[in-house]
Amino acid sequence: MSELFSADWMSNYAEAWNTEPELAGELEKIDFNSTIGYGFPDDEQPAGVLVVEKGKAVKAGSYSGEALNWDLRASNDSWQKWMGEGIGMTGLGIAFTSGKLKFKVGDYKSMLKDPRMAGPFIKSFSVMGKA
């Protein structure tokens, strides 16, 4: 298994993302485009990046200065837990309010208010477990 958010891991995540209808398929319906960074709270920059166009992951790898729409940060232990168990709406809310999941870039509240985005966002955590 590759190191979490390494270039290889991100590539595997992109493949898993694109094969998941509840993620890529649903986001394709709303023409979702975004550049998403993933990493750890104390790091200056995210470790990995995923570029999504019309719901599909089109680029994935190590972060190299891309402008981000979303920058998600959590501890390694939290990422591992969510990848193994998934995370529901309640768990996501608790993770956000407790500071276990930080959004350095991106509007958490607007995303959750849009069920077309919230469902796939929650699904993305369990898809990480397939990377």
C-alpha cells in the first residue's frame, strides 16, 4: 500500500473515484469541477491533489502549487478511520465542529446544504479506502 496522499496513492484514489457511480456519476450530473487538496493539519501545503472535471478525476498526484477549490486536512488516524468505516452526515458534522476535519479552503456549509454535493462528498471517504 502506498503512503497516504503520495502520487501513487492519489492515482489509485482517482481510479477508484472514477469507477464509483455514487461519486463520479452523481457529480457528473451537476458538471462538478474542482481542484481538491488533501493533507494533514500541521503541514503548510496539502500532500496530494485531485483535479475533477465534470465529475471525473482527470489528474491526481502530489500537490505542486495548484489553485485549490477545497483543501481538506485531518490527522493520519482520522483519515484512516474514515477510510475504513466511512463517515455519515452526523460523523462529518462532528468531525468538522470538533476540528478533526479542517477545510483550509472551501465552504463546508454551502457544500452540505446541497444534497447533490453532500452525498458524493461523504461517499469520497469510503472510496479512499479502495485506493
